[in-house]
Amino acid sequence: MRILKEQELASIKGGGAGVAIGIVVGTIIVFLAGLLDGISRPISCEK
């Protein structure tokens, strides 16, 4: 194992933020699509 210098520590970037943003945006789009579909084509429950 090698000890990192302060400059090397500052240059480390994580890759999880981009994935998380993509998942959140996708979730919002799917939710809005379902909401608009439910408003435009309401399906009644069969009792």
C-alpha cells in the first residue's frame, strides 16, 4: 500500500454522483409519465 500525498488525495473523484443523478432523473420522468397517464386515462376499479 502506498501513502498518498495531499495533492493526490484532492484529485480523487468518485463516480457515484453521476449514476445517482441519472437514477433520480429517470425516476422523476417515470413518475410524471405515470401521473399524466393516470390523469388522461383513468381506469376504474372493478368491484
